[in-house]
Amino acid sequence: MGDYIAIEEQKGPFDFLCSSVTTGTLFIARIDEDKQDLFLDHKWIEQHPNACTFLRPIGDRIVCTIHETSPIQCKAYRCVVMQIFSPDEKLIGKVTGTLSLHTDDPELWKIWEESDQKSNLNTPNVEDQIFQFLESRGYKII
């Protein structure tokens, strides 16, 4: 996604005027409050210069630090944000960046449909909430 968002101007320590490269649409990107310390660490992004400047690693996962204010192209991007493994460690599902579940496992579908954790894409830490929700039901999440 690094080629799709351009920072036009830094407006404050955690506020940026950005543009969508494909549409030219301007938007304000604000670093999520809970990810500000993470954003200040530039080691990973310096090692991955083609990645979106707002991405950062947390353990084995890569997270968006502007999730709450990210543009529509990011919300629609279908990268895999979670892989779901059964208790016997078989890959049984994936969650994409739009927080859509992709699985053929009927039990996982049932649990997913019962969850209200995924209902609001703009909820802070929604990915962490889904991660914890699925782990609490015995799934291994990467």
C-alpha cells in the first residue's frame, strides 16, 4: 500500500495531510491513540521502504497505525490480517483487512456469526478484540 498513500504535510506530531495517489483525494490521517508509541519506532518501516508508512509490526502481525482514519482503499484492501488455526494446528480460516472471514469450517462460521466483536470496523483495537475472542474459544491466531 506504500504506493497509494502520499503524505503531503505533517500537521502535528500525529496528524498528517495525506492524499490517495490513485484518486488524488486528500484526507487527514491521525495516528490512533493506542498506536502512537508504536508509530514513533521507525526501524521496521526503514527496512521496508515500499510498505505504507503507517504500518508497524506487533509481534508476528503488521498493523495499521491510522486504522480509525484510514482511507476507503485501505479499508477495502484484502490483505490477510489473521490466520486461524484449529486446536490441532490446521489452518482453517483467514480474516482479511476488511475483517471478512474466509473459511469452510462450519463451527468457525457459527462462532464468527455469533460474535459482535467484528460489527464495527471503526472500533479502536477491533482486530485485537477479534484476536482475543477467537483465542478464548480455543483457536490459535497468527
